[in-house]
Amino acid sequence: MNDHLTPAQRVAIARHEGRPGVADYIEGLFTDFFELRGDRQCREDASVLGGIALYHGRPVTVLGTRKGKNLEENLQYNFGMPGPEGYRKALRLMEQAEKFGRPIITFIDTPGAYPGLEAEARGQGEAIARNLFTMSRLTVPIVAVVTGEGNSGGALALGVADTVLMLENAVYSVLSPEGFASILWKDAGRSGEACDLMKLTAEDLLSQGVVDAVVPEPEGGAHLDPAAALAAVDKALEKALNALLKVSDLSIAGQRYKKFRAMGGSGYADGT
């Protein structure tokens, strides 16, 4: 465990380039992965990786945001910031999962959706909103895993899940600490102070009912022992999925809706 770390240190670990990403989890935890590309409207967005796979022998749809581990990959994947095409691709895969009754597993690691003018012109806001709307109504189980950064609507567009797991050193928030400091104090250099105020750590979010379980990491972070990190995620993911598979299709969407409506209220802890 890494109980001694400050929120700012956890942000640094969450951003470490060697940290396992969606491609590593797909390779390590799934078999027979078949990638699906394109949004059927505009183009392929490589910052979202997704497809069909087997998880412990069960067909699932798996997808997630990816940053890359070096400058070349960062550029190829737009530093993990999807455009509307990426979210439409994710939506297409999730709607396909609904059609064929496959559970959905998402991996979240993004500084946020791409904020460029061209992305907005192609419908960035609507694409994210459409994902939120659709995910809230799906009747197949959804498990989301926050593996690194989970910032803004760009993360939530893959995070409306029945069970949200979060790695011990991951962070999950409405925006980056630098953005928070820039807005509040007009000084991005005060991001360390922002980390202390934002309650963005796994421990904070578990206590607030935003995430359902924290996945332990090796001392120093998942990048120091990726095999151990993948094993811990596998254990938590299998447990969460098995529990959801016992819930009927008719009630799962309703329970998901109540879960998110309860967040931030006095009854979040017991779902009332």
C-alpha cells in the first residue's frame, strides 16, 4: 500500500508513462481480442481502443482511452484526449454489446476530452452527452476501471458503470489540478495546493461513494510491477463482474441510475 503519499504525488504516479494502460490490460487479462475501429461517420480515433474479447472465457466488449508510452505514441493517440469520433466509436461498441448481451468493461486514463476548435465543430459535447445518456440505459453489466487519470466529461463518457473500480494511485476529478488552480487562483503553478482541495484520490472518492472499490498497487505504483498490478485488477474485476451477472437485465439499468443520482447526497453510502 502507498498510504504515505500526498495527493500531488499520486497525480504524478497516475501520469507516469510506464503505468499500464488499456492495451496492457487487454493483452494481459483478455484473450481472443478483436479490435473494432471507426465511428462510421468521420474517421478512426486511435485514442480510444476497443473491441470484442474473452474474459475468463466469457465474451465481453472491452474499451478504453490510451495515451501511449513515448512521444511517438503520445502524438498518435493525441495524448489520451479523444475527439468526438472516439466517443462515437465507444458508443457504437457499447450499443453492439447491448444487442448481443455482452458485458462491457472500460478502462479510463485520460486528461480529458480534446478541447480543440475542430473537435467542438464536429460535435464533441454532443458525443459525450450521448454516451452518458446511452450508458445510463444499457441493460448489460458495465464495469469501469480508472487506471490513471480520469478527468472531466472525457472520463465520465466511459464511466457511467454499475461498478467503478479505481487503482490506488489513480485520480478522478472534474478537471486537472492545473486547470483547477488556473480557474481558482489564476496560477497553474499552485496545482499542488489544488490536489489537496479537490478530493481526487481513490480514498477520497471511495468515502464519497463515487467509486465502489479501490484496487491496491505495488509499493511506488503500478509501473514498478505491472504484473502484480494486472493481477490485482483481474481479481477485483472478476469479482465485480460475477456479482453483476447475478442481477437481472430488467433491474440493472434502474440500479445504475439510482447509484449515480445518489452521489453527493446524504444517502450515497447506502444508495437511498
